[in-house]
Amino acid sequence: MGLFSALKSMFSGAEGEASSITVHDAVEYNGFEIVPMPQKENGQYRVNGIVRKGDQEHRFIRSDLVFSEADCVELTVRKARTTIDQMGDKIFS
């Protein structure tokens, strides 16, 4: 497997397995809206979501993988809150 193939499978799931994303209800936090979107990948779930404020939006995907979709939603919200606390509106720059 070449380098490109390895990178592609890391971000798109194993060959032959389509990754799926489930959009969950938004969580309000300090004037921001966090939308958890766990991405199923090789039997696990990747941290994936959107942070919105007004008409601005920041999409993020992390390397973290967890076994439970519910745990992934919780981790996504926690990571988004930390990012909001650290960056505030600069997240959209």
C-alpha cells in the first residue's frame, strides 16, 4: 500500500467500507452552537463536528476514535468547548 493509499484510508475508512456520519442535536455553549457529527469508521467513531456562531461556521475532524457513538458525541462536545474557551471567535479566522 502506497503512502497516498494509506492516507486516503485513514480519512475515508477501510477499502470497501463506506464511512457514515450521523448528525446529532446541537449543543449551545457560550453563544456558540456545537453540532456533533460522529463519523463511523472501521467499527469505531471519529470525533467530527461543526461549531457555529451566527452565520459563521467551523468544521473540525479529529484523530480521536472511540468505540461508542454516545461517547464520541460527548468527546466531540468536550473538545469543541475547550477550543471555544481557548480561541473564542478566532476559531473562524
